[in-house]
Amino acid sequence: MKKNIKPYQSRRLYALAAAIFVCLGVSCTNSLDIVPDNVATIDHAFANTVEAEKYLFTCYSYLPRSGSTQGNVGLLAGDELWIPDYRQYFQAAPWTVIARGLQNSGEPAANYWDGMQEGKDLFEALRHCNIFIENVSNTEKVRDLQVDRRARWLAEVKFLKAYYHFYLLRMYGPIPIVDENIPISAAPEAVRIKRRPVDECVDYIVALLDESYSSLPAIINNRNDELGRITRPINRAVKAKLLLMAASPLFNGNPDYASFANTDGELLFPAAASMEKWERAADAAKEAIDESEAAGHKLYYYRTPEFEMTDTSMIQMSIRGAVTERWNDEVVWGLSNSRAGTLQRAAQPLLHADMGVNSAYASLAPTLKVVQQFYSDHGVPIEEDKTRDFSQIDQLRIATSAERVNFEERYETARLNYDRENRFYASVGFDGGKWLTADLPTRRDYEAYTVKAKVGQISAGATFGLYSETGYYSKKLVNWESRFAANASIREYPWPEIRLADVYLMYAEALNEFAGPVAEVHQYLDLIRARAGLKGVQESWQQYSTNPAKPTTKEGMRAIIRRERLIEMAFEGSRFWDLRRWKEAARELNGPIRGWDINQKDAIAYYQVRTIFQQRFIAPRDYFWPIRLSEMTVNVNLVQNPGW
């Protein structure tokens, strides 16, 4: 019998009989998030199909809960969303510690190495994966398990094993590879495993993904019980995400880590950047697109309005629904273990008298910087639009009847909120802006509820942290059918861990880096822009930008693709990781968090820019998580990340 322990923790050896859990629950959709609490022996856990399936769900249960502020590190650990100091309804270690520049090596926040401070123990997850693979691969066990089902289960757990390695690699950089269980009788030196070079880690994860691919289903047929289980499109999309990360500046020939080595001098980062890695990433992303589209995945469009809606509202409903509509065709990977419920409450402001602060917290606030990153209505950055003047973002303007779909008519609000693209109005709530809901009494989109956020108005929130720090609200995360009245009825949705738009953006980025701004780069960007009601990149820049030649160069398209990604994936936790892999975090996260002066009653005073917090990011230290110091004393072969 073999046993896997954390690669550095010989003190945590324990009997296998006490390590195996048996899961409760009747279906995968309801069981993927359950860690069983009763103990059984290995033989019992793999005695039959029923018991083995429970163990399969144990392997799934370590997937991060990305539909929550605690489980989705990227939501609050960066500069995209900010919450009040008084965090009554959702304590969030990533925000409390990481976003505020207080990460430490004594007790790291969001610790996925040890499973502490709102992190999950992913080395424990790998132990369970190895136990499952070892036992289910043995045809003398689980004898009633059909051959094709056995192959699928093994493929699912090999994928999960690959994904947990990927998650650790993204967070910590080079990691130990946990390929198989370490014998319980192993000598102490065998336990003290070293971190492996980045390229070796990437190749190992790719091999696992490729090995598991063919035995996975292309689609989920049993939608009642198995949605959220791993499919071929999920497998290919994660491979593309891994290889895109590996090709990016943080991992690909990063001079900041050129001398980072194991105790024996083995270098852990590649010495030079490789263009071949971009080609590899582009090929993987295109394969993911082809696999996803063959399985029926496509960009989500809202087609069936329930009441009178303009074309503008239909576009915005498509953008919102791509995230919040349950199991829509754009969702390549939805996390059935993580449903966005409390997250919606945190994003929702009060809109009418029937709502209560116990239902709508209004605390998850987009920062002013992120609000400014959305395009103008011409589909170009507001600082480049030659026909729109955004130089005075706080200048007041009164909405007209022609603007009543997005604004309360005759309401005074800031110039920054006008003349913006549909993704802005679909994603961001603001003072004077409309918020469309399914329970709208008038059944006309232009009479939707209005956010009124100044002091004394209904959306201003309350004490105890139930208000927006910036004056903006993350509308994109709220399902339009959720109701926040006294008897709240939140329409939860499985978190969209990977959307097809994300895969399109991965392909455009990798292909541009490898081949330059060729036609296919524009093709996949323009598909996303068309859904947002925008013209293609070339046409938009030629007609409206002060830099019309920007899309014609690799460098120009790089900037466009990155901006497009930050807009399309806003408030989904992507920005945090993208800024890191691009090596842009040191620039972006060393500035102020800003918003409007929310403590004011009149428009002139309210629309003054206020600094809420001054962020600090120390490079290269903060690009990777620290390993907890106490673990360094246990394993003398384990090296700490630079700067910690």
C-alpha cells in the first residue's frame, strides 16, 4: 500500500484507514461539493460502484468555490472590486490581506498549499486523487463497475489531478509534482520532495490532460444529475489556459526569477523566452474552440424577451446572461459545487421600498479604475476616442429622453457614465443608471428601476458595511430574475469557471503573439464585440481612434486584446491572474483605489474623486504566494519563493 502526504510534511503521516471518507448525496449535481464525514477502510471505499462513486465526489469536492468572495481569490485580492471595512456579511481573506498588501509567510491568506485562511488543501486533494486512481485502476476492485464507466471515472480524476496541479502552479510557481502515493514506510528523505522546474510542471499537467481526454464525454447527457462533471471541452479549455499562462511573461523567460533554484542549484524557471510556447498555446486554444463548438457551445444571446425591450436591452441581457443564465450554451465549465447566491446579494443595491438591507447588501463595488477601462460607445478606449471628450469625468450632465433605457430621464449624473459601450451598462450599476429586473411592474425596459446612490437616497445603503464604497455596483453578477424583497428568491447559478468567450480571447492572444495580427485574431475578437453591439476592431479604430494604425501591429493588438479581455471578463476573477501572468501587476496594483465621494447628498459634491485606499505591490515578491514558514522547517529541501 502506498500513501501520499504533502511533499514536505512527514509529521502528517497517518493510517490510510482513517484517511478515506464516504460521501453522502444522491446525485453528482448535488454531491460534488460534499466532503464525507464518516470513516471507512480502503477496501470498503472501493468495494462496489456505489461506494467508489462517493469517493469520486470526494475528489471533486476540492474544486475552489469560485462563486463566492472567499473561494474566488481573483474577485477581491486585486484592484477590481472593493468592499467596506466593516465586512459583516462576507469576511474575505484575499481582500483583508492580499489586496491591502499584507500577505505574509507566517499565516498566508488564501493558503491552498495547507488549506488554511480560506484556502483548500490541494495536496490533500491530490492524495485523494492518487488513492482513487490506484484503486479504480485495479480491476480486482469495484468489480461491478462497467468498463466504460471505469474509464470515464479514471479520466475525470486524472483531469482533477491535473487541475489541482495547475491551480498550485498558477499560485505558487514551481511546485512539487505529486504523481503517485509515497509508501507509508518511506524514509524521511523520500518525503522531502523538491519543487520542480516550471516547464517540467507544465509538461506533466499537459500529459495528464492528454491522457484523460479520450475517455471523457463530449457532452453531459444526464443533465439532471451530472452537470458540472468533466467533459472533453473542459479538458481542452484547461489545457489552453495552462499553456497560455506558461507562454506569458511571468513564466516564459522571466529575468526576475532567472536565478531562482532548488538547494542543489537546479534552476526552476526557463532561462530564455520561447516563441514556441505561444504557438503551443494557440494550437491548444484552437483545439478547445473546435471541441467546444462541436459539443454545441456558442456565445450566449438573449432571444426571448418577457416584455417590451429595445435592441439595446437585448444586447445587455445577452452580456448579463452569459454569466448568470444557468447552464447556458456559452458555459464550457460550470461549477455545480459553487452557486452564486450570497455573491448576488453582495452585488445588488436597494432599488425599491420592498427590498431590505438583509437581502441586498450593495457592498461589492467596482473601482473607478475598472469603470474607466470599459470602451466608449464607439468601441475604443475612452482616452482614444477622437469624437468623445472624457477629459472631465466628473462633469455633470442631465439624461435626455433618448437615453432613458440606460438613465433615469432628467437625472443628473457624471459625464463618465455617458456614451459608454453596452458591456458597461450591462456590467455596472451607477447613480442615475437603470437596473432591469424580471419583476418590473410596468413591463417596459425604459421604465426599469433606477439606482439612486447619494446620501439619503434608497440605493445609498446602510451602516454595517452594506453600501458601495465607490458609488458603483457589479450588476453583471446578478441574475435578472433574482428577487431581493423581504421574502428573497435568489436565482442561483453555477459559477461559469470557463466561458467560450474566454477561450476565444485565449486564442486571439496566443495567436497574435505567435503570428501577429492575422485575420483569425480579428475574427475571434470581433465575434465577442459583435455580441456587445460593437463594430469590428479594425473598423472601430479606423473611424474613432486617435491611433487608427494600432490594430496593424503585434504590439498594438496586444494592447487591444488585453483591454478586450479585461472588459469581457470583468468581475469574474480573471483580471487578478491576467495582470500577474502579463507582469503588469506591479504597475496596476501600486496605485490608489478610487471612487466617488459617496458621503455627499448633492451631485456636485458626490461626483468628486475620492481615494479610498493606496495599494502596494512589491515585485517580484508578490507575484507568487509564500509557502508557510513552518513548512520550510519541516522540509529542508523546500525553497521559499523569492522575497518571502
